[in-house]
Amino acid sequence: MAFVRLCSKMKRLIGLSLVVSMFVSSTAVANAKPLTPETVHNRIVKLGAGNWVWIQESNGITLHGVVTNIGLNAFGLQRYNDPASVTTIAYSAVVSMRTPISGKTALAIVGVFMGAAVGGAFALHHEYEIHKNDVPPTPTLP
């Protein structure tokens, strides 16, 4: 009976967390600031040449590839599907931009999943220890 109660509580907690995450993501998109050329330049310089970046231009074209060179008004992007040429992109033409996750972020994600696994293992072990004597013994066969 306790396991059913635990499952019920987990379903409610998961549902609540999904609702909260949807609300937070929708407000984050609504409050997003447009990128200025200075912001794009600073983010590209911080990222550095030789790293992956995903950008969307003001004309609707989405490009992703490796940053090859960084200039004052534009940067070069070597697209993954066209390694022979470099596309020059002006900072003012970039509407949105994504970069790969950092090592710290990846480590935090792995840590959260490992913590959840250890917590779940402790909860299951606790339930097992509480209900260990409730299970009837297995009959022995002659």
C-alpha cells in the first residue's frame, strides 16, 4: 500500500514540475532580449575560433558550423556540410545564437542524474527493508 502511495506522490510531483517548467520556459521566451551586434561580437570572441556555433540570421536562414575567423564587423563560419568554403556573417545579421554546453554545465547535468539515481536507490532500499517481512516465504518443493 505504501508503494502505491509513493507512486501517486511521484506522479503528482512530476506533473507539477512539468507545469512549472512549461511556465518558466514560456516566460523566458517572452522576456528574451534581442541580440545586439555588440552582444554577438562579445559572445563569438568569448567562444573563440575553432568552436561550434548555431546562428539564425535576420533573413531566416539558420547556419551552424565552426567559427574560423573573428573580425570587427563579421566572423567566418565553416559550415559542417560545406567544409571547402567559409561563410562570412555580419554581427548585425544575427537574430539568435546558440553555443554548445560548457564542461561545467555537462558536469552539473551528470551530477543531477547521478543524485537522482542514488536517491531513488535509497528510497527503493528503504521500501524493501520496511516490507521485507510482509512477503510470505516461498514454499519448498520436495
